[in-house]
Amino acid sequence: MFLGYWIGRFANEESRAHVHVVKFGSRDEMKIWLEPDVEVEFTRGISRSVANKIVAEIRRRRNECLDKWKECVRGNR
């Protein structure tokens, strides 16, 4: 959790590493690619200032996010 948002991966999705950012109970969400660089795919319902904080945190923790992504992929084989 970061700023009240869940950040994670949904199973059985595309192979390019990314995270979803979701505020449960609302329609607020983002999708952020982790490779080749951190890049926002889309944002819905999240203010620009909050989205910028989330992206900065993902950039700061990119290696951790990629490690978690790889763990999930290995676990789903």
C-alpha cells in the first residue's frame, strides 16, 4: 500500500512487466510499465499530484517491483 493505493500484479496478464495501482472501493486506477523504463500506460480518477508521487515511488522501488514480478511469473508456470 502507498498513499492508500494497492500496487501489484494481476495473474495471467501480458508478459511485459508492469504494476497496477488501485484504490479498492473506487474506480481510481493506474497501470505503470516497469520495462524498459517506468512509464504510465493510463491513469483514471487519480489526481496528477498523487499520480506523480506514485510514479516517483515506483521509480525508486523499480528493482523491487521487477523482482516481485519475476517471482509471480515463476509461480504461475
